[in-house]
Amino acid sequence: MPIAIDIDVMLARRKMSVGELADRVGITPANLAVLKNGRAKAVRFATLAALCEVLKCQPGDLLRWEAEDVAGE
């Protein structure tokens, strides 16, 4: 998937656990794990805003685009 998720990076910078972040954002640890591990198909803007508020960061600190490897290029 060309969108990379850097929640782990921000958690480490903030010295925060996944459980604490999930509690403060108001989502389950399981749903946060799905998002964090790049298995989510979508994210609500409200959830993204809550993550940014709790982690004191911008959406671009959590999400980034990576070009997909195309065979033969």
C-alpha cells in the first residue's frame, strides 16, 4: 500500500503506549492496532484529528505516501 503509517514513531517520541493512546483517543486498542499496522482501509477525519490532538502532531507526521515498486522499472 502506498500510504505508510508512522503512529509507532510518534508513540516512541511521546513515550506513550498503544493502550494509553487508544484510551485518550477513544478507540479500542484492537482498532488502533489495525490502523497502526497499515491494515485499515480508511480512517475517519475525526479519528485522525483526535490522534493528532493527543500526540500533538500534524496528519503528515502520521501518514506518508510511498511510491509502489512496479516490476520492470
